[in-house]
Amino acid sequence: MTSETVFVEQCKGINGLDKVVLREVRGSSAEVYLYGGQVTSWKNDHGEELLFVSSKAPFKPPKAIRGGIPICFPQFGSHGLLEQHGFARNRFWSIDSDPPPFPTTSSNKAFVDLVLKHSEEDTRIWPHRYEFRLRVALGPGGDLMLTSRIRNMNTDGKAFTFTFAYHNYFSVSDISEVRIEGLETMDFLDNLQNRQRFTEQGDAITFESEVDKVYVSTPTKIAILDHERKRTLVLRKDGLPDAVVWNPWDKKAKAIPDLGDDEYKHMLCVEAAAVEKPITLKPGEEWKGRQEISAVPSSYFSGQLDPKKVFQGS
């Protein structure tokens, strides 16, 4: 019954951590933990899980949650002096009860606004004042939308610079049966070869060994085709020029303590990011980065999706 749908529910998750569950009338859902401001589940209207979370993810602060959609801020990876992927994914976020006006043309009811602000702990390792506002929304068709707005709140006149990623862990049937379309002919930095720059060849990307690449100046739309599940995940992004593709493969997976030895076969990270050219904000300036992910039957191969429909109303 439409009238009985609880679109937004606050409750306790694993180990008593606070989470927010978003639901849409047709049955799709998402879960967001306040720890890390992290989406940990996204299910379609058949109840099928579309994100990967490691069976060994401890859900115990201060360790980051392995899977879902970690937020990498103010540093992606080891591109800087901070801990791997920055500190936003290791902080407790708050529900933003009075978010600034949000331009939107949709009638989404299943959304939550979170906020993370600088703390004394943060300023010791990254000496800047900031406000990071995150909206997680579930569309009526089950699309998952994340919008980040980061503002420089420094009072000393100093600009700050950061890199950023939505570190999406997608659930796949079998990594060797998956391909990515939309990154053909793109330049990339290969993290397995000291970030050397190469150009991708003209075919769709497939997987037969470890991959850790930052594709630069990428299109707004990327498709992940899962042959076995006859499903295509479509990632649309705005304000995020780069796309990170990562799978640790067997040897590295065994060395990651919070990842099962064989779990690399069922995960693929395709991340909307701003890495190659860091973002600089002067005091009072705001940056916005958005992604929308949707799941469609594979009969809609990626070339048939209309890029003009990307980010209507943003």
C-alpha cells in the first residue's frame, strides 16, 4: 500500500551503530550509516542487493567499513599526507535537520541529509574549517543519488585543496564475466605502475587480473554490464571528471584482512572521483559533486541510454 510506505526510518544497525533506511513505494531501498556517512546497502524492487559489503567488514569504529559507498575526503588514496582515503569515512556524521535549499525538480520522499563539520581532531591533521553536506536520495524508480556539497569555512582567509571520490563497491556475479563501457580510448593513471599515464584501447574493459586505474577527464556516464545477471549498472556523474576502477584480485585480496579471500570475484569498484586535478576552494566557496546510479536490464546496453537525460534538475 502506497500510503503505508515509511520513506525514511532511523534505527540501529550492526553493533548498535545508527543508520537510516530509505524505502520507495515499489520496493527499492537503501541504508546509510551515520558512521562514515556511508551507504551500505542499495536494493532494487526485487530485493536484490546491488552493492558489495565484505563479509569481514567489522562495523567497528575507527576502522572504515569495507564496502558500500565510502566517501573519500579530503584525500583520495595515498595522494597526499593524510591517512588512506582521508578521514570522512572514519567520522560520525550528523543528520542535517536544516539543510540549505536543495534545487530539485523531483518529488523524492526517500532521502536523508547528513552533515560533517571540522573538529579539533581534524584540524590537527588537516588545518581547515569546512562543512560537508551529503544528500542520499532514492528515486521512485530505485535510482540512488548522492550529492556532496563542500564549503570552505576558514576564517583566516586561506584556501584549501582536496581530492574526492565516491568509492562505489558494486556487487557482481563473477568479475571475469563483467565489462565496463564508456572508458574506451580514455587516458588513465596506473596505480600499479607508479601512476604512469597510458591510453585505454578501444574495447570495453574486462577483468582477468588486478586493476587499479584512475581514468581522467571521463564521460558523464559509465556502464557496468553483468552478463550473468543480465543487468547493467549505469553510473552518471557531475562535477567528478575522473573514474577509478579497482579490483584487488586473488593475491591482494588475501592480504586485505577485512576482505574474504574469494570475495574479489563478486565485487568491482567503479568510483566517481576528482583526483588528477585537486579542487581548490577559497573561503566561502562551495563545490558540488553528484552521482546517480541505476540498474537496468542488460537489453538496454549502455549506448542506448540518452546522455541528455543526465542530471535533469541539478
